[in-house]
Amino acid sequence: MKKIEIAKTDKLKDIVIDACLDIKAHDVVVLDLKNIHEAVADYFVICHGDSSTQVSAIANNVLNKVKSLTGDIAISKEGLRNGEWALVDYGDVVAHIFFREKRFYYQLEELWSDAKITQIKEEEFLKQQ
């Protein structure tokens, strides 16, 4: 993979994180899947909201912010209406936005436990931007 592609993927990941934090997503984590052969993406950004309305708002903010800052359009988007688990897929970066109970039920962090997992602390993340 070329350095330019890595930089673009990292920038996209950071935009997705920022979009989640804009809508007060809880427990934002990043799973770095680059060294896992079976992985379908380089990064999963995982978070949850307290209501189906918040889940949908976070997902829509990801879509809008990525499009406005990069021009990229999601390859796939699922679950925006039901608000229990929304998925926004950009190929190398996939956002999983859960309703709290669904996140604990599916435990994606456990499924991909061999990934490097980074807990995002809002204050530290925003300082880096």
C-alpha cells in the first residue's frame, strides 16, 4: 500500500471519529485491522448512542461530514432508519454505530480481539486535530 493511500485512510478514519464525537457518541473505539488477513477493512470505528434517534443522527453526520470534507460517498449504508445498528462503509474504514444494548449484545470488539483497539478520549483526539 502506498503512503498516500495510508494517509488518506487515516484521514478518513479521523473524520469518521470526529463526526461521531460531534453527536456525542459514547465509548468510541477504533479497531486497527490492517495486520489481520481476514479483515474486510483497515479500520472499524465503533460507538454507541443512547437512543435510536441518536444512532441515526451519528450515522447521518458521518455521511454528511465525510462527503463535505472529502467528497467520498459511502459504498454501503445500513440500518439508518431502525436506529439499532447503523453501518457506514467506506471500504477501508467502516463505522459501526449501535444502540447501547445492541453493542453489548454483538460485542464486535470481542469478535476482533486480535485487532489493536484504541479507546478514543475526546479531549485528546480534539487536541490532535
